[in-house]
Amino acid sequence: MKIPEKIRQRVEQLHTQLNYHNHRYYVLDDPEIPDVEYDMMLRELQDLEAQYPELCSPDSPTQRVGAAPLSKFSEVKHEVPMLSLANVFSEQELEDFDRRCREGLDTDCIEYVAEPKLDGLAISLLYKDGLLVRAATRGDGTTGEDVTANVKTIGAIPLRLTGKNVPAVIEVRGEIYISRDGFEALNAKQREKGEKTFANPRNAAAGSLRLLDSSITAQRPLTMYCYAVGKCTEGVLAKTHSEVLEQLRSWGLRVSHEHAVVEGAKGCYLYYEKLLQRRDKLPYEIDGIVYKVNRFDQQQTLGFVSRAPRWAIAHKFPAQEKTTQLLAIDIQVGRTGALTPVARLEPVEVGGVIVTNATLHNQDEIERKDVRVGDTVIVRRAGDVIPEVVRSVLSKRKKGARKFKYPTRCPECDSEVIRIEGEAKARCSGGLVCPAQRKENIKHFASRRAMDIEGLGDKLVEQLVDENVIKSAADLYSLSKEKLSGMERMGDKSADNLIGALEKSKSTTLPRFIYALGIREVGEATARSLAQHFGSLDKIMVATSKQLEEVPDVGPVVARNIETFDHQAHNREVIDKLIKSGVHWDDIDVSVSNEQPLEGKIIVLTGALSMPRSEAKDKLQSMGAKVSGSVSKKTTLVFAGADAGSKLTKAKDLGIPVFDDDTLQKVLKGDASLVPD
């Protein structure tokens, strides 16, 4: 079948556009079009190639994925060996390397290229006439594995080189790796699917590249940086390594922007220190610096020793993974009640820091990793990130090592530990009494939308708890002026004001009190729904999960949180103490509240009213109204007290009905007929 010229031109155009946008997205990290537009062009090309198979070329953007799974990888012999590098670990060893190079070249100073040593997998890419024809792993340096099908799935690697003066045959070398963000996203997906997670980005990259099914490799966030050239024929390479890197970049290959030309050992070490400081801020993991003599003629003069070049060296960073013994697993309770297992370790230096503790994240992680007390474990630390236990070394596990049993009672307050289905964290249910949660609970209890205790700021709460003056929210109401005035930054007047605020807060509403208790997942709206449905705290405290789920906004998770909270004796004791201290509210007439006489009304309060505005708002909301902070065309009416300002003016300008404080009090007592339809 003859292919119309128009179709040929469109296919070529799509090739050009897709390769251009691939380069911008994967190499330059600067996409010009949304993903959906790219996908539409790719789909159009796929359709055209399906209709005209002759137009499907090896370098087509559609050929990145699709090869059948392999039974095994074939071997590839490297024409130019992929040698390993010798290592240095100190400034003195670096100076010795520089001295040997200077002596070998009979010169006083050498120009080096310093570049980050990525922690990934070395790869060789062979291009013929600009087309990628083979990709191979380093292997033993002489023989590697053919992973062409997998490498073609990596968007950062061009299937065809672009630009000027591309050699007829060129072998490009680089490092395939997974970025930090890509690694976290990959492990998150693995956990979602219930599959094994990867210990570190290097393992993830190596494992992904050596999969026999390239369609799976295509789902992994692999990318690449190029750093050298092996074989090159029928082409002209620059005379220095730094210039070759720029040539590679001009041909569409991805090259790190972190490399620099430096002079002598001093220049190398300054670069090392600079990048070591930035190590943990880089988007990828590196384990050191590579220094290479910049001029190729000088490299040739220095030559090789054994399996390593004399003209290059790797300056390794302090190790970020070490093995040590797991001495114990402790459970820490956080300020929100979350239980976190912490590994107590035989002290070990990791990344230049002595590590004695490491996180085990949660119960699922302990079970998945099967970490047991007494195990030899691998500990990982990356910068400011909390050290974590990566895995146990099973070959060194002692006989009789027992699986860790997660606690069912809080180690801080003995309250029941609950874990909601679908959540990773288990939590303590004793929010009102748990020492670990004390500060946050009291801060929440005193907040404006809860008990609204003016003058009881976060710093004062922390001071009262730290000095063991209060142990629960109920203790606030037994504070004396003498005790308060003796606190730091608290004088007689401040103490008097706080005592007055505490006394004023005793008169509250049922929704506010429920919200103030800090029950997990019970916000203001849910607290209001509970109050309106049950009418009293006593009925809520004895309600079953099934009864609680009958309340609007309350599902199985929230119902279980409420029921568990209510059944804790500690929590009941604090509530009883609060009531005995004088905290009170009016129960709600359920028959009236369920009628919601103000449902759909939008009301604004302004000016000085005869009751606290927050209390009036609560009561209006309990009757179904929405109380807004601003006047608009949608406002139903405005209640204006003395000295009302701009809100009153705007309401009059818009012709919105305005009522006084006396009318508000009548409405709150049940005469909703005063509110216009």
C-alpha cells in the first residue's frame, strides 16, 4: 500500500515534536506543554504507525516500551573496558594522588574536572549514525549484560542523537539512577500494592534496570547522567574532558550541571567540601566526588595501573549505611497520640554522626521488615533525616529471636491503643490524661473555638505543664492568683485577667465542650451534629458505634474514635472534674433542634450584643443557620447591637433586613417566626 506523502510528513513532524518535548521534560527539566498534549501526539503517532507499519522506525518515540519479556540477558563484551576507580578517603590521600599525577606529567599544577559520583548503576550506550543500537551494564568491566530494551524505556536517554558533528560510532557512558523524590514515590506505590519496598535508591535503580520485562522497568522512575565517552570513530572529540561533556550535552544527552574545572589538590578539596555541605539538598544521592585530569593528552601519558586509570580517583564521602546490633524496641507516644517504635542501637558512626536510636516508623514496617531485638541490622542516615533501620541481616539472626509484639495499651497512660483500618499509625485514646499529649490537649481545650480562655497562650500552657502545676485541662480551674502571679512573665494584673477568663469560660455550650475534648476527627461541625442529635453529653457518652453512625457527618472511623474515648475511665474522670469545677452548658431540646427552624438562613452578627458573639453564633448554628463574618447579597438578615459599623451600613445599602439585639434574644429562645423567609 502506497503511503501518502502527507502521512509521511506528519509522522516525521510527530517524531521531531515528541523528541523535542522528551528532551525538554527529561533532560532539561523544563517542559513546554502539558502531559495531556504530549499523550495526544504520542497516541496519534501510534495510530499512524499501526495503519502504516513501514513508518515505524527503531528510533520512533513509540518504541520505548513494548518488547516481549526476556528469558535472560545476553552478554556484551566492551571494546573499551569500563574500568573501576581507586578511592581516597582523606585530604592527605588526595594530595598524594595529585603529587603522583604531577610527577608523572612533570608539571607543577594540573587542571582537574570534579564531578559528583552518583550512587547508581554504570551504563554503556552505543550509538551508530546517531541511533541507539545497544545498551549494556558495566558487569565486570570487560563483559556486561545487554539491557537495551529496558534502557529504551528511560525518557532521559535519547533514542537518536541530535545536533552537529555527531560521530558515526560513539559509546557514551554514564550512571542510571533514581532521584530521591522518585525513590519515595516508588516505595509508596510498592507499599500500596503490598509489595516489597527498596532499601535505597541504588538498589531500586539496579533492580529496575535488570528486570526481564521492560514494561515493568518503564514504570520505574529511572533517569541518567552521562559522564564519559568510550569508543568513538569517524568523529572529532574535544581535547579536554570538560569540553566533551559540553559536546554530549549538545547532542541531546543529559549531563550534570554540578561538574567544575578546578586546579590542583586544593581546588579538588574545596569542591569536595562544598558539595559535601550540599549533599543532602541535591535531588539525587551521591557517595563522593570523582576527579579526572582534564586534558586527554595528559590522561594518555599517565595511563593505567591494573584495572584503574592513574588519571582519575574517587573521593568517597563518609558512609551513610552501617551495621550494628538492635538492643531494644521502645514505643514513643507523640503529642497527637501516635505511637512510634524506636530502635535502641549499639552506638555506631553513620555519615560522620554517632547513632544510638533509629526510627522503625510503624507496626506495618516492623512486620514487613521482620526486625527483632538482638538482630544485626543495617542502619541508614542521610543528612538531617532521622536515622532508620533498613533491614535485618538474617544470616546473623540468633536462634530464638522473637517477633516484636506491638502494645495494646499506651505505655504512658495505660489507655487503650486503637488503630483505624487504613491508617499506618496506632494511637493512644487517652487524650485528656496522656502525659505525652498533655500540652497539645490543653492548648486545644483553651483555644478560641473551644473553651475560649483568653490569656492562656501556648507558652503559658507549656510552662504550667513543665513545672507540673497542671496535669489535665480540669486542673486549669483550680489555678489560684498566687500560683499564677509567681509564674514567669505573669504579674498580678495578668493573673487576675486569666482567673476572670477561666471563670467566664465555665459557661459554654454543648457543641463547644464536645469540640474542646479533642476527640480525634471530631471538629466543630461534627461536635455540633452530635449535640443536636443527642441533646446531652450523657447520651453521647453511652452511645454505641451504631447509634453514633446515625449522626450526620459521623462515619465508622469517627464513631469508633468517639466510643473508644468515651469508654476510657481516665477521660471520664477528667470530664467529671471539669463539671465539678463549674463548667456547664444548657442541654439541647432534641425535638426542637432536629427541626432546624433557621436552616438555609445566612445571618451576620455585628456590634455589641448582650451575650458573647461566639455563644450567639453557636445557638444560631444549632438552629440550622449559617453565621457569616461578612455581609453580601446572599445574606438573609443582620442582627446589629450597639455601635455597629460598616456591616450595618452595607446591609442597609443592600436592602437586607436588620434587627436589634432584643429580637436576636427572642429568636434564640425559639421564636424563629421573626426571621424573614
